[in-house]
Amino acid sequence: MYKEILETIAGVEAYPVISLLLFSAIFGTVLYWTLRVDRAQLARLAAQPLNADDALPPEAGRSDGGAR
């Protein structure tokens, strides 16, 4: 059933080629970036979620304006 439907679509044979090229381009770009990135930058990015609250004063995160 699906074979007959796909055969009626004009140019359908180009979609697998386009998707393979798109995947290869994205994969190659990410691989290149991974091999070329500075290790210090990776360490900063890895610690960023952990340091997000440390950058704020203790009163800034409270909804009551810091009153105790």
C-alpha cells in the first residue's frame, strides 16, 4: 500500500538523499566543533547551570523581596 502511494509522488526519490546530506552536514559540523573547542570553554559551560544561583545575591531569588 505505501509503496504504491510513494510511487505516485513526483520526485520522492530525492528526499532520502536530501535527508542524508542534511544529517551528514550537521553531524560533521558538530564533530568538527567538538574536536576544535577549547577545553576551558567546555569547563565553563559545564559549570554554568551549577553557578547560576551563586551569581545572584541571596535576596534576589526570593519572592517576598528578601524580608524574613
